[in-house]
Amino acid sequence: MKIDVLTLFPEMFGGVLHTSMLGRAEANGILEFDIHNIRDYSLNKHKNTDDYAFGGGAGMVMMAQPIFDCMEDVLKGERARRILMTPRGRTLTPELARELAEEQRIVIIAGHYEGLDERISELIDDEISIGDYVLTGGELPAMVLIDCVSRFIPGVLGCSESAEDESFSNDGLLEYPQYTRPADFRGRLVPEVLLNGNHAEINKWRRRMSLLKTLENRPDLLEKAELTKADLEFLSLHGYEK
Ligand code: ADE
């Protein structure tokens, strides 16, 4: 997949995109990143990319022209899924990430300042938010989106199953606790059940831990989770009522 980002702060992306799993996927040719500086497309002699809002109000607005010119130069008439990161967008979910992972090419606009000239909406297919909080710009959200989508692209993760076996894929429950060696760390012991090799017992314990963690941190997820009669009985012992 080719991923282009349009931003005023290209330097923010280097560490994240060229390191760890994303860096490896890029080295293996699975992902290709191209970061474009919107400022390079300013026609203004001071290279400004923002201006006052018509109608007044606090804060500056990103101008349409540099973003239109940048997008046209990047795409050169080719097709891509064009995304604007904005807290006004629909919320990123695993379903949306999986859908985007099917694309050959995506272009992401990372907005800044109080907002963007509304005429930019003509350039985009999706407005996406990473959650109900406002960050200082769209760069971190763009990196979150890239990371999240990449996990669903075959070959990006080391093990092909890993994208399925985690919180939010696990029947809609949060992930169970994991332990590694040593079995005794400063007197804190690994639960006995994990050491005895009884896989039926281990699976039962893990399921229960997932249920408890979800009840504790995200009880809202239990409404949509796929729960068995045994799950509901276990949860009811811990105060959950459907
Ligand atoms: N820009 C600022 N906050 C954002 C958010 N929560 N999601 C996407 N883009 C943003």
C-alpha cells in the first residue's frame, strides 16, 4: 500500500514510520510512505498556509489553495482513498481500519490550527477521528491511523494471527493477562493454571479473565460481545446483569 500524508510538520513522521513494524514493512516493500509539506505549495511570499476566518472568531483557518495544489500534485489524476483527520470525523474502529487496509493507496491530510477551509471537503472521501478528544493537530491521529490500518495488511505483523487474537477481535472482549518467565518475579507468582499445561483449564481461565477485564474497564462492550450461558453465569457472580 502506498500512503501519502499532507502535513505542515513532515518532521514529526520520521521516527514513527521508519521504526519497528512499520519500518520493517517499508523495508520489505509492503508499505511505501511519502510525506508532503503543504507549505511547499503556498503561493504566498511568506509561505503562509493559514488566514483569518471569514465572519470572525478566534484562531486561524488553513487555506484551500495550498492543500488543493498539494493533493493535485500528489495524485496526478490517479485514484486513492483520500482521508482528512479531524475530531469532526467518524470514529476509527477495527472495521474501518480493516476496510482501509484493502486500498491500494491512501492519502491523509493532517489538519492544523482551528480548522480547514470547508472547500477542502471536495477533495476528501472520509473524515476520520481517533476519539472524542481534541489534539493540537492531525499528525498524531494520522500516525495512529497508519499504524492501525497497517496491522491488517498481510505481512506487516510477524505472525499472521496476531491481528485477530487481541482486544476487540476476541469475541468483542478485552484481552486476558499474559505472563512470561520467570514464574516467580520478586515473589509475584504467575497464576498456577498457566503452568500446568492443561489447555482446557487455561482457555477457561483466559476467558474468565477477559470477561472480568471487560467488566472492569469497558462494561459497554459486554452488550455487544458474544457471550455464552457460562460467560453470563460467571459475570453475574461479579455483579453483571444483562
Ligand atoms: N485532530 C485533532 N484532534 C483529532 C482527533 N481526535 N482525531 C483526528 N484528528 C484530530
